[in-house]
Amino acid sequence: MTWVLFDYGGVICQPQPEADVALLARAAGCTVEEFCEGYWAHRLDYDRGELDCVTFWQKVAAGAGRSFTTAQIAELTRLDIASWLHLQPGTVTLIEDLAAAGYRLALLSNAPAEVADVMAALPVVAAHFEHCTFSCYLRAVKPQPEVYQAVLTLLGASPGEVVFLDDRPENVAGAEALGIRSVHFTGTDEARAALARYGVTTAPAG
């Protein structure tokens, strides 16, 4: 049986909306440019579990010449989680169609614990995904090979039994390097067509 392995950000959910990033910057008391520079400079370390929530946000603050109170960190964490919860309806339908067709589904995402726990509890994920794997618990991030190897072990699958969807070319390349059939996700229609080429077929949306 083929496993379909989904990335989360940019695949199941939309990329962070500009309006949400602006809210985060306002809560941080800095410009969007200052906020984004600090946020992404340290995000992979946060995703990898090398930084806890407080340390991550204080590093973001330091980059803008600030420090955050406990209340600010709590609000920034809340807004950050919310920014990753705008689901893509087409992908939700694709997940439901794949599950109805009998495919086994799993999730592999770079995410810190605070975000990962909310992702795993989302109804579409909880209802249809047998396994959820997050970078923060592996202490490694895509496209490091140990991430994909850990997932294969968890699934009890060989690379040829998995099809992986991710919106980042480097993550797709990392999976392909281990023999995992992969799809660069650019949209739901394109994903359905690419999956079909691997023999993973579903009824058309709608």
C-alpha cells in the first residue's frame, strides 16, 4: 500500500499571510522587515528544537534591539500559531479524497512544538493521518536525510512505497536523494496530476 506523505506549511495550509505577519510585527513593536529578519534567522533552530519558545522570541527581539515581556511572548506565540492555520481548501479535499480511496496518509513538517501540537489536533489531520512527524521532536529539519529516514522507519515503508508532497524544492530534492518519489507542490490540480503519474489516483475535486 502506498503512503502519501504531506508537508504542512504551504501545502495543507497557506503560506503566512502578509496581514498576519504585520500583526506579529506590531506585537513585537518593530517593522515588518525587522521582524522577518529576526524571525527567519532563528526559525530553523526553533523548528529543530534547539531553542525553546522563550529563547526563540528573545533572539527575535534582540535582533531588533528589544526584549519581550512574558505577556508579549505569549501573544507572539498565539499569533504565530494562528498564522499557520489558514488551510487550503483544495488540499483538504485532496486529503479527504485520498483517504476515501484507501491511501495511508502521514505528515512531515518542520515546526516547533507549540505549532506542531496544534497542527496534529486539526480535524483534517486528526481524522485522516496515521502518523505526524515534526522536526522539533526529531531534532533535525528537512532536508536533512535523517528526517526522511526516521519517517520511513516510523511508517515501516521502503522509499518506493512513499510519495511525498512539499512546496520547497530543496525538501523535495532531499527526499528524492533517498529514493522517495516526490512532488513539488505548486497547487492542488498540479498535485493531483503528479500523484496520478505515480499511480496515486483520486476522483477529481467536486
